[in-house]
Amino acid sequence: MTTALPPALRPWATQLSLFPKDLARHLGAHVARLSAAVGTLRPRGEAEGGEPQGYDGLSRRGPFDRLLVSEWLWALEAPEELVRRAAFGELSFLKPAFHQPQGARRTVVLLDVGPDQLGLPRIAHLALLVVLARRAEAVGAAFTWGALQTEPAHATHTGLGGTSLLAWLTARSTTPASSRHLAAWREALELSIAPEDVWLVGSSRLGRLEGAEGMSSVEVSEPMEPGAHRLDVDVRPAGRVPRSVVLELPPPADCLRLLRNPFASNQQASGGMPRKADRRIVKFSFSGDGRRVLLFSANGAVEAMAVPHSPRATVPKPRRVQVPRGQQVIAAGWRSSGGLLVLASHLDGYVMHGQVHTPQGLRKARYHAADDSKQPALAPGALPVSLVSWVNPRGQEYLWLKDGKGRLFSLAPPSPMGTSALSLEEEAVSSMAEVHSLPLCVLRPQNLGAGRAIISRLKVLGEEPARFVPINARHGDAYFGYSPSGAHPEAGLLAARDNDSDWKLFLDTGVSVITVPERHRVVGVVQPPVPSPPGLIALHPEQRAFTFFSSQASRTLAVASGPVVQAAASHGQPVLGWLTQAGEFVLWDLMEQAVLYRSVPEATS
């Protein structure tokens, strides 16, 4: 990004690199003008005290006991010249230096998210955050900021990042900023202990609030003129002369991107990778380890695609299997060592596309139902399900699939004599995944007899005798999720429904209970960047917005372009996927809050 910016914007290259190139240029023009108006964060001077630490250059002012020795020669050789130089400020004095403790300075920015500042004024707020963050960084000061109307405990940010900026963009309030809000932040950030570089950003009302004395302010207003497409900004630094700046706004489409998701590129926002009608995605699922996404096409093909590691990464070419005519895809999975496996029904049995590991090497495999009355339920037109693979220390691969009725089937190792058995292992399974290199599933509560609690259980697959771990949740729905640390030692991050509204999150420190409002559909569980706690991702009843519920205030994560028919979160990485009614498929980075991959059906004339 540094080389893509004009030379005048290079000082803010680090902050502007958060945004796509086109938006960085639009925002950069505002940043440069506002930076000139705000000024630099001056180092503490002599008047601010500190421990003396020698001298730091020369100054044109000072007491005569610090007058440069060479200047005293004028008193001996030309006293009149000494008087003249003193009168015109031409004498040179030693400038004292003072030692200041590192980290003693802090910049605090509080932004109004009330009705006065909704819409276009927030573009100026965004540019100001870039300016003030770089300004603090230049002198080694801490940078703290937040939305004035929010609770400081839940919305205090340090530094600039995609997650914190999106959290601020979604923080909107119908309540105007008040002295009560300011007092809460003053107390939480201890702003009364020592003078701080504090900025209030919003309307002209902020500077008149009780407790705003001594603080700098930036007043942002939108002209009420027909056809006006600009912002008027008055910068009022404490103890300095106010300055006014007029910001000409970018085109409306770019303004909308800055206000909704300034981290998505224009290509992602407008287009996406088109797919022909016969290759339209009808379902997707994440692989057993959560590192790949499996795409099921309308023509029966199965693709396994590596999830891009960042919004700017090149999308790798997927592995693809097209089963022959007359076969129907039942299930598919991806192995980190072995590639794509696709199980298809053929005549009165099943055939595996892709070879299975055995101690003697890779082998082809065919299967028959051990019990004709108990076969994977996949009626005509139904969508395929997922396979989970596990290779034991001896090199033998074991496979499981969970059908549409929640039944778990195991696939026996390939037989050199013909077909192997596909048999029912468990009747009621709500979730299945590979966690810490072990295949796991969650069993729904079952009546185990009088006097015994009816709760969910975690089962470790492939072990003899079978090993079960009790999960104190009484409903049964469960999701495995991504967490870099602090997760359950056996299951990783695991969420299980306890009743109609309460979900339990199983962590290394215990159990956390999260309440999800009625009609919201939970689609996954994740641990966002610290300091956010783990929580649940749920689809709003209107089927477009995804909300994050945790022990803190709920917030919107992403909004789809149309009604969502399927959504899931990976348990192997912080990625959310969704498929819309129109056939648009999106992978969303939960850390950077940006689109990783987007596919749309090809337009037909």
C-alpha cells in the first residue's frame, strides 16, 4: 500500500493500508487537510517540568545565565551590537532538555454516535481517527478512543484495526451526547488525574458539556444546501487558534462503502467471481478440520477450495470432482493428507471417488449398507452431507458421515475382497468435527433410564472402548467453533443449546451462558480478537444480518446482499460463510471484517 499512495500521504501509510487503494486515496485527501488543522502533538516543554537532562540545542530566548559564551564577546568588543541583537531577538541561548517518562502521554478521542452525527459526518470522524492515531504514534503516545454514548467497559479501543472500526461504525444511538456520557468516560479513563490530549468529535454541543473544559474539540456539520456534497469541520485545539476545513466528499457510492464496510474492495463490493448456471452453488460446508470449504454445484460436481488467508490474497484454484452420470453424491470431505473424497450412490451400493489410506497404501473403496433398512437418508433432490476422516497411528483411515436425520454412519476400511460395510453408529448426532486431530461428535440428550440426567455427550470417534464426555446441556443443538486460546480441553470452543433461548459455551475456565433472542438462528460460535469474549453468531429473523451475542453488548458482524438460505462458521479458522437465495456465496473474515471470497451466478440474457 505504501507505494500505491501519493508521496503526500506516505506519513499515514500504515493507517491507510487498512483500506482498499481507492478508498485510501479518497480518505487520504481528508486526512492531509485535517492533519494540517489539528497540528502536531508537541513534546513536553520546559514549562511542563521533568528531570533536567542537559541541553538540547539552541534557542533565541532564555535567561542571560544560559547565553552562549561566544555571545558575551559582543559585550567586550561591541556593546552597542549586543544591545541591538538582544532587542531584535538575535542572541543564542542554550536550550535545556528534560527527561520525560515513556508512556506518560496519551491521546484520547471520544466520538459522538448520536443522531446529530449519523451519516456523512462519520466520514470526517473516520479521517480524524487516522490523523490522531498517526499523530500519537509519531511521539510515542498511547492512543485510546471510543464512542461517547457507549459503555466504556465494552467499547474502549486502543489503536486502529478493522474490528474496532467496524464496531464503531455499527455503534449508533438515538440519544444525543450528554454530560453523563462524558462523566462516565472521564471516570473510566481517569482523565482527571493529569492533563491529557483529549478530543471530543461531534457537533458544536460537545464543547459546551459539563466536564469538557480544557478538552480539544472537532465540530462536524453537514451544510443544509440543495446539492451540497461536503462537510464543514471546525478544529478547536485546546489553547490554540481554531481552524476551519471544508471537506469535499467522494462520490455517493464510495461514501456508502466508507460508512458500511470501508475494508471491502470495490471489486468485491460490485462483482465477485461469476459461475455458470450449471455450476451454481447449491450448498457448502467446511471440511472436518475447518481449513477448506466444500462447494456443491447444481450439476452434481463437488469442489474443495482452500480459504484465502486474507482479503487481499489470490483465490487458489479448487480441487473438483464430477461424478459420472447415474451416480448421486451422498457426502464429501477433505483430508489434509489425501485430498478430496466424494461418496456417491451407485446401483445398490456406494462408490468412493478418491482413495482411502490403509497400512498397505492408498486403495479404492466400495461400500454396501450393513442393514438395508438403515442407510444414509438422502432423498432425490436432497443436498449432500459432510465426511470426517481420521488416520490412526498405524496408517488406517476411518470415515464417518452424518446424514440429514442426524444419524452417524461409519465406513469400514476398504476390503481387498470386495465391498466394505457402511453401518449406523449413532442415532442422534447434532454436530461432528475434527478437533486437535481427533474426530468428535456431540450426541443429543437421550433417556438413559430412571434417575439419570438427560444431557448431551461428547463422543471421541475411533476409540475402543468408546469414550464419552458429559456436556451439561439439555437441548442438543451444538456447534464447534474457532478459538485461539481458552477453549475446552477436549472439544475446543463448543456451544450447546440448553433451552429455547440459552446456550452454554464450554471453556477452559468453566461454562458461560449466552442468551439469544427469539427467532434468531444460531449458525456458529467464535472467539473474536481480544478483548472480545467468545460468543455466538446468529442470523437475524429477516435473514440478512448476522449478529454476535456474547457476555458484552450484541453487535452486527456482517450483512448479506439478500435473504440467506444457509450459513455456517468454520471451527478451524475465524471465517463465516453464507449462501443467499439468489445464489451468492460469501466467505467473511471475522478478524478483519472483510470479504475473503465472493461468488455470484453468471448473469443470463
